[in-house]
Amino acid sequence: MLGFITGLLLGGTLGAAVMALCNAAKSADEEMETKIK
């Protein structure tokens, strides 16, 4: 049970970090596209 809770916390934290990275990459990609045009 403790491992499950630890995994849930770690997974949630990692998931949030990955989502933040994806959002940052997306906005940077959009900025690059506007600069090229």
C-alpha cells in the first residue's frame, strides 16, 4: 500500500513536470514559427 501511494505521488509529480515541459516546448515552437514567417 505504501509503495502504491509513493508511486502515485512520484507519478503525479513526474506527469506534471512532463506536461509543463510539453507546454514550454509547444509555446517555444510556436514562437519559432512566427519568427520564420
